Amino acid sequence: MTRMKYFATAPSEWSSYLMNGDASELDEDEQQWCDDWIKSVGLGSPFECEDAGFRKRHDAFPFYPQAARCQRYIFFSS
């Protein structure tokens, strides 16, 4: 079975929560936006991330409709 890599961009400020489960830097709304976004991706938690620069629009824009410094999150399919 071949596992596929998938990529998605989202705010960098979410990376500690997405990668380590540490939500200490997020308020309740931001944590909910992140949870809603990661659920919409449908691939579980990312296993890696890399700088994607400042983006006017990113893949999490429907949940966080602001320009932001972003990470490119990397997921494996199940």
C-alpha cells in the first residue's frame, strides 16, 4: 500500500498546536478555527511543516479569513 503525501497551508501560529498539541498560544476561537480546519482536511495531524511565507490567502482561509505568515503542513494519507 502506497502512502501519499498531501500539503496544505495554514497560519504559522497554529503549528505548535497542530504538531505538538500545545494550544497555549491560541485563544479559544483560534483553537476552534484550527480544529475545524484540520477536521476539514480529513488527514489527521500533519507530520511535518515548513515555512510558506506570508500569504494573503491560504488553505485555512475559510476558517481564518486573514492574511498570515504560514506554514506548509505535510500529511500522509491513512
